[in-house]
Amino acid sequence: MPKLRALVHASQLFTGAGIRRKDGRKIQEADLGLIEDGALVYSVKKVGSKEIPHRVEWVGATSGLPKKYSRVSKKDLKKQKVVTAGFVDCHTHLVFAGDRSEEFALRSAGATYEEIAKKGGGIATTVRATREATSAQLEKLAEVRLKEAYAWGIRTVEIKSGYGLSTESEIKILEVVQKLIKKHPEMTIVPTFLGAHAYPKDQSREAYLNDLLERMLPEVARRKLATSCDVFIDDGYYTRDEGKRILTKAKELGLAVRVHADEMGDTDSAALAAELGALSADHLLKVSEKGIQKLAQSQTVSVLLPGTAFYLKAAHAPARKLIQSGACVALSTDFNPGTCMTQSLPAIMTLGALYLGMSRAEILAAVTYNAAKALGLSGSKGSLEPGKDADFTILNAQRFEEIYYRFAWQPS
Ligand SMILES: [Zn+2]
């Protein structure tokens, strides 16, 4: 018998079983698996000196707790806390160095993101600082951020490379992520290779693309430094054809793929993501009707990042159209130093409620099961059901919606 622990008297416990059954599509209140005064029994495992929740044994109302668990050590939540599947932040650029607060002030005073980029600011600023930083410095910066993510209820976080833009520094970033994975078993960290984030200033387009295809991708795949490959397909970044070449090669090497799609312009990249069987198509501010239909008919998750649209004062993604068409929609922070400097997934939920018109049920699905699906982890995470990972978040609130009703509020 494995070592067991239990949570009892959660004011609300959401199993999310119905979200899983509907594969995250057209989610209604009834799909949330809400249990008032809920309880959860789970096994634990030891990783080094840490005791980590392992698998869900049983879930239900506290009053229905089976007798066989009567001697299990219990944490009483006194009907003051909500339990959900651990939040999943499925799109972040968490490993970077440097500071762009000054740039933010310029932007607030009227300069556009494009104007700043032309002056050597923007991504280039972060690339310089990240290249100059040692692995140890990057690791230290990232660890502080992981801690913050945990405090926001996030238990699984995707981290992209993409601020190196050279073989050496892209690999350096992914090695840092590998160290974080080993050091932080309390979180699930999913590494993504985003060498195709931008083109570097110190290499020709052809030379960099060649490096990416012939040096970086093979090394990333061989050393298992990332589980997926992402490309920023957009006006002024990677073309649809370049993206297709990179992602096709990544698939041949055994990596899953995802796309920064249709953000600043409609580049038909959401449709490309669906055609390639990508795990996710992210941003989608300018997605076309065709792109929406393709996503709805595919297994590709539509990852919406309303924090970025908010930060850039851009028009938001057509969330309602995506949801009504049957797409599986996730929400994520897009935490990055240029276009969305926040790790608060609850603040993103507030934006989802206000600007994307998402219901409570759609929001809960979007940060649990649907975001787990965007990382290829929905078989083990995203809902609290016997046999799945005991990957949960205890929220310091009596009702789930309280954590995004009180916006930009730290719930723990
Ligand atoms: Zn991004």
C-alpha cells in the first residue's frame, strides 16, 4: 500500500472529469465536476528529500470518504479553500536575462513595439543580455520566477528557449531548463526549442536558418533537450514556408511541434499548425475564418494569450468564435520581458473573462485540462480523477472565480 495523504473539507473541489470527457470542447458548468465540501485522497512519493503528491486514489464529498481512509493523515481546508487540478501555464519564455522596463516606459510614452525593435531594442536587448549571462546566472533568475509561478497556483510550466539565437546560446538556455527540471520535482517543466523566435542581427537569414536546421535541431533532438519545437511565423519574422520547413524537420527528429500563429498578421499559420498536427497554435489575434475551422476540426489546442494583446493594446483573439466552433481553447501568460511581463495566470483569467467573454467553466478548462493538452499531458494532468497525477492547486478562496474577480491578486 503506498503512503497516502488526504485533503478534506475543500469549500469547492473541481474534478474536471467532464472537461476530460469532452476533450476540452464547448465546456459548460456541468462538466466541471464541482463537489461542495470535497475531499481528495492521494499517494505520495519521495524525490530526494521532498515528498511529492503522486497519484489520485479517491475523490468525492468529504461526507462520503470511505472508511478505509479513516487513518490517512488529513489536511483540513475548513471550507475556506478551493481545490482544482494544478494550473498549467502552457506558453512562457521564462529563461532570459536583462531588463526592459525602460523600454516599457518609452512604449507607454508613444513609441511602438516595431519602432523600438528598429532601434535595436525589443527582442535584441534580451538576446544580448541572455547571451552574456552565464548558465548559473540564468538558472538563478529562472528559479525566482518558478517560485512565483508556483505561488500563482501553477504546477506545470512550459519554458521556451529563443533569446539565444545562436547554436551555443540556444543550447545553453535549454541546458538551464534541464537543470531546473532536475532541481524542481514539485513542478512539471516542459522545455520547448524556439530557435526560430526571430532572426539574429549578426548572421544572414540563410546562415541562421541553416544552423537551425542542421546544427541546433539535431542536437536538441539527440540530447532530448526539448520535447517540442516552436516557430514564430509572422510578418517580419519567419515566413509560413520557413516555418513549415523547420517544423517538418522537427517532426522527423521526433519532436512535437507548436506555432506562434497569426498574431500580428494573418499568415495562414493556424491552418498550418492544424495540418501539421501541432500540439498548439498560440496567439491567434488575426486568425482567419478558415484557420478557426481548421483548428476546431483538429487536435491542435488554440492557446490564447490575452495578456499580450492587453500589453500591446492590440485587438483580442476571437475566443468566442473559436469556442463556439468547437476548438479546444487554453489560456496562458506568454510570460516574456517584451510583450507580457507577468506570471499571474489569474490576472490572465480576468482578461479572459472581460475581453474574451469566457465563462467560469471555459476559464477553468482553459488553465487546466486544455492547457495540459497543449503540452501533450492531458492523459496524466488537467483533471483530478483516480489514476491520474495528484497534481492539484489549493486556492486561498472559497469560490474558484474569486481568484480572478479580485484581479492581480495573489491568492496564496
Ligand atoms: Zn510567446
